[in-house]
Amino acid sequence: MPATPQPLHPGDFYFTPEGYMVFTEQYHRRRGYCCKSGCRHCPWSFGREKKKPPSGATGS
């Protein structure tokens, strides 16, 4: 059974200059799960690479 879409509230999305609709963290948190699509404002950080410290860095 497919998930029921959540109704949109003010602050749930915005449009980029290119015309794309982007969901905000507010919407994602209310929806309650990660869709695993690499959304820009994903509160679960899906698809974001963890940054490693540069090799050869010294702590002095």
C-alpha cells in the first residue's frame, strides 16, 4: 500500500531560481521517514559523504 502524501504547509518547500520545488527539513521531519533520494534538506543525512580530515595533517 503506497504512503499517503502529506498536505503541504507554509514553509514546507520553496522554488529554486531554476523552477525546481525543494522540500525543507520541516516537511521531511513531519513526513517522518527518509525516502533515500538524497534530498537537499534531509534531516537523516542520506547520501551525504562524511568528510575525512586531510591526510598528513598534524595536530601541532
